[in-house]
Amino acid sequence: MNLKRAAGLALLTACISGVSNVIAKTAITVVADPVVFTFLKNAIVGVIIAGAIVLAGKRHELRMLQRRDWLRLIAIGVVGGSIPFVLFFTGLTMTTGLSAGLIHKTLFIWVALLAVPLLKEKIGPLQGAAFLLLIFGNVALGGLNAFHWGTGELMILGATLFWAVENIIAKRALQHVSSLTVAGARMVFGSALLFVVVLAQGNVGLMAGLDGRQWLWTLIPAVLLLGYVTTWYTALKDAPATLVASLLVPATLVTNILSQIFLEKTMTTEQVMSGVAVIIAVCLLLWEVRNISMKKRAHAVSR
């Protein structure tokens, strides 16, 4: 297990997520239908990863998969690659990007609540302190009094809970299956189910009518999603689910900085407080990673 490398990949995933948050709201508006947008974006990623699996010679791995592995991969496609995407991007059309980001960034809390009893993961003092800072950062950024619960927010919360469950299933699957194959399963099986939803809604014709601008705003998020799933699953394979989920929280900080630069939005006092809390939390998490890596190295030498 290369924990330092996994932590670095998790932070890279957070950066990709932060950029994606800035783009997603506009992309959905341009493409018009959130489910069609989600299907096309995910299907593009699924095709690319499927091609990478073939080129990387992973077909032998697919033949060696056991029944339980296939069930987990299918579950990842359903729980992680289809239902929550519909909930999230539909909810995003009903609320602000800030509210969506705040709810999604509670993912680490739900992952921890599941990973501790189900995966037997342990949360040390440093990681616990980092958790409290991350919670404070979220509250400082959104403000409990200003936050409004509506249909859109509830849909995004539902998506976040689905993704928390996916973390647990994926962590189990990654014990026996490569990260590339797990990512491929998420996007391929998930896209197949999303197409059924598009078909049921009678919106297949919308895809044929997309113009060049709409395709461009579909391809850009697809590229970001490709980077997200590949770095995230690779990190999750080598690090505890609680750590990986925690290191995704800085995505909100990245979104705020980019919004200030490109959307000419002024960073508020609350956003600065949140950013400071998140940065300190990340430092604590990385220090924990360093301590664990040093202990493992010392143990290996002593043996």
C-alpha cells in the first residue's frame, strides 16, 4: 500500500471535482435536460475506460472474476453510476451550486459512519480533529441559518448517501479487482441504466438534435469525470475510505477560488474561514498519512 501516493491522488481528485463544480451548472443549462446530459457524459467516459481496459490487457482479469465480484461491480454501476447522477444533476437544476457542493461535501461523514462498522476502519486523533475542522468549514461556508431545504437539496442529499454506500462496496471490490476495471464497471453499467431512464422519458431524440456547442459542454465535463473516477478509485484501492472521502472536501475551496478568478465573485469572510479550516484539516490528514507510512516502514525494517 502506497498511502502517500493514494493521498496525493485523492487531493488531485478534489481539484478535478472543484473545477467540475464550476462547469457543471453551465453545462446542464446548455444541454437542457439533466438526465440526457448525465447519460452522454457518463457513456463517453464508459467507452473510453472500456477501450483502456482492452488496450491494457485486462480482459484476462474479467474472465477470472468470481460471481461475487460481478455482483459488486453491477452494484457499483447501480448505486454509484446511475441513480445518484440522476438525483444530483436534477437537483442541481433546482438549487445553487454552493448548496449542492455543501451537501455533497458531507460525503466524508456518511462514509465514516459506514466504514467504521462495515470495513473496520479506525479514525485516529489527528483524523478526528481533521473531521471536526471539515465540519466547521462546511458550516462556516454555508451557514445553518441561511441554508434552505427543498426538493433539489433533498435529491442531492440522496445522491450523496448513494455515493457513500458506493464507497463501501467499491472498497470491497478493489480488494480483488483493479481500479480501472471498477471504474469501467461504474460507468458502463451505470450508463446502461441511465439510457433506460432516457428511453423511459422519451428523450432519445434530444441526443440527435444536440448542436456543436451542446456537445462541447458535454465533452468538457466528461473529460473531468474521466479524471475523477480514475484517480479516485486508484486512491481508494490503496487508502482507507474515510481518508479518501475526507481529502475530497477541498474541492469546495477550489470551486470558490476559481469562481473568484473566472466568475469575478468576491470571496466572503465565511468562505475565507471555511478555506482556512479545510487547509488545516488537510495538513492534519497528511501528517497522519506521514505517521502511518513511517510506522509501516519501521515495521518492515524490523522484520
